[in-house]
Amino acid sequence: MAKASSQGSVSKPTETKEETESKTKKTPAEKATAKKTTASSSTKKAPAKKTTAKKETAKAKSAASSKKKAEEAKAADLADMEDEETEDILESNTEPSLHEVHDDSDVKESDLTDESLLEGIPEEELKATVEIAPPKVNSKSKSKRSRSRKQAGDSSVALLTGDPVRMYLKEIGKVSLLTAAEEIDLAMKIEAGVAATEELEKAEEEGIELERRERRRLSRVEQVGLDAKQQLIEANLRLVVSIAKRYVGRGMLFLDLIQEGNLGLIRAVEKFDYTKGFKFSTYATWWIRQAITRAIADQARTIRIPVHMVETINKLVRIQRQLLQSLGREPTPEEIAEEMGLTPERVREIQKISQEPVSLETPIGEEEDSQLGDFIEDDAAIVPPDAASFSMLQEQLAKTLEGLAERERKVISLRFGLEDGHPRTLEEVGREFGVTRERIRQIESKTLAKLRHPSRSQKLKDYLED
């Protein structure tokens, strides 16, 4: 049985190498069919990929839109904070109190490098050709020191050309920043120098003759104080640039903002009290901002607006921006007036005052070959044909009046303003001739009757409008 079963089972024949290759190879028709199948399957998968891509694009657009809105809201908030800060500074005319000066100053040492100071400043501001040099403190030192300072100051002449802002930053960047201990040391020297100056001036005013040694000592202390003041100023010039760049685009050149900020820095050096415990940069920031904001209020506009009105305009702009965000449209004067507690007429008046004048020479068009003044009509200008016609009419009137008596001609000229364009009343003409108004009326009536004669009136009828 076992043998029979083994004989009954038929084993598969072994395939040769040629038969295997022939089965593996496909005919051109089979290859074409396979390609079509692959293409159709990939086509079926494509819509799914497109749908995914559309979803990703929509998500990206949504994210970009939300990011843009967040940036706009942040910019608006910063603008509001800046306007409020500007108002506070403008309203104050006195030295800042302790609660106004705090140690968490937003100006860091990393913000005072050359690269960070130039961030956010438009290129046209960087290339404005205005000379600017570090402020100097009056010194009583002798010729050697003055010669060395003169040599150091010669570099400021180069600032007239090229890129003055970068050159100025390079100049002030040579002075290293001060530590808190160094600031206190310089402040103590400044204080001693001021005391020495006051003592010398008092002695001079009262006619007190100081000993030679005492006078030399006081003069030396005074000079040390002046040098310390100069050093403290120069070490903080980068702080001025860091603050001034926040006010670019408000109507003043960047270099003008720096100069105004430098004046505030000098004021801060003179008023700094090291015994209060805060850093000088924290204290100086307030004075620099005050100097810059006051300069903008006084100088930025073509037509100067008083500081108190600038504060009102800033408040109106801030409220208008807030209402625009909440309402989703431009607020009306009535809505702004309700928020500000003013009348709508007063709001319209403030808006009119806040308008900036526009130059008639402003370029118009992409090629900038036209000016704004070319498109504004001058209502007072006389059209050339009308001017020529009026001139001919005057000549014809003069010829027509030549045939009248001198008194009649004078009365008509005064009554109708033919000479200066200002007609006179009967009473005024009567005073001119020393007669009554009734007599002038009779002369006028008689003269007009003469002028109505066809021999005279015909020449003037051509000038009558239809």
C-alpha cells in the first residue's frame, strides 16, 4: 500500500532557468497595462493629497491672520502706552519724584551696542546729512588739554558727509559703559565741583580775597568736577540714541532727536542725586524722554501747536484708535466727544487743528513728474481770455468817458468804482465834491443818459454777457 501510494503521487517537474526568465519577462502590452493601472491608482490617491494640502494652507492662512491681528493689537497697545507716557512727561515741568523713577528701567546694556542701536531706524534717517558731535562741558584746563580735545574733535567734521549716524555711534562707542560704583564716584566729584564753583563765585561776588593755596585747591576740585561731568555724559550718549530711535517718524530727523536727548542727558547729570540709590541710567531716561517729547511738541509741526493742545490731540487719537478696535469702523465725532467728555463741535475743532499741512510741491504719480499744486484750482486766478476781455473793456470805457466833462467822468468813476473797484455811495461822492447827495444823483442821472446814446453805448454792448 505504501509503495502503491508513493507511486501514485506525481512530483512537479523542475523548471529550467530559461522557462523562469520567460515567465518573469512581460510583453509590451502587459507593461502598458501595468502602467495604466499604476497611474489610475495614483490618480485616485491625488484628491486625498490635495484635500490635505488645502487644509494645511487654510491652517497656515488662519495662523498668519491671527498672528497679524495679534501684532496689530500689540502695536496699538504699545502706541497707547507710549501716548500716555508722552502725556505724563509733557504735563510735568518739575523733577521726577521717586515713584516716577524706578530701577526696572527698560533700557538694557544689550540695547546699547552699535548693532542694536541701529535696529528699526529707516535708512533715510541714517543718511541724513546733519552735523552732530558729542556735547562738551566748558573746561578751564590749559592749552595742552584744549589741543588734545581739539584733535579729538576734528573727527566731527567728517560727519558732514557719508553716514553720520553710524559715524556718530562709532565715535561714542569708544567710551565704555560705567558700573554703578563708577557712577557714584563721578557723581560725588561733580557734587564737589559744583560746591567749589559756588564757593569761588561767592568769594568773587562778596569781594573776599582767598588764599592762593585755597583758590588753587578749589579750582582743581572744580576742574575735576567738570571732567567727571563730561565723562558721565559721554558714557551715556548711547542711552540717548536708544531712547531717541523710539520717536523716529514723528516729524523730526533722527539726529535732531539725538541732539534734544543730549540736552536732557546734560540736565540729568546736573540734577542726579546718587544718595537716592537708583542707577543713573534709570534717572536719566526720564529727563531724556522729556526733552525729546517737548522738542517734538514744539518743533515737529510746520505750524506750532501749544503743548497742552498736543496732549489733547494725543488723547483724542488714542480714544479714536480704541473706538475703532471696539466698533470695527471709524468713530463719529459724537462718539469721540462722549468718551472725552467734550462737545462734538470741540472734537471737530481739535481734529481740524491736528491736520498736518501738505506741500503743494508733493510729487504725484508713479513717475513723480507732477506736483500736487498742478491739480488744485485757484478760484482767485483770472482765466487768460477773461483777463484779455476785461482789459479791452477798460480801454473802451476810458475812450467812452473821454467825451464827458471832467466832473461827470469823476462822478461816474467814483459811483461805480471804475478806478479802484470800490463803488462809493451818493453821500461819499457828495463829500468828495462838497455838494449834497441829491446834486450828485442829478449829475449821475444826466451822465448815464448821455452814455445810453447809441453813439456811445453801441461800442460797449459787445461786452455784455448773454
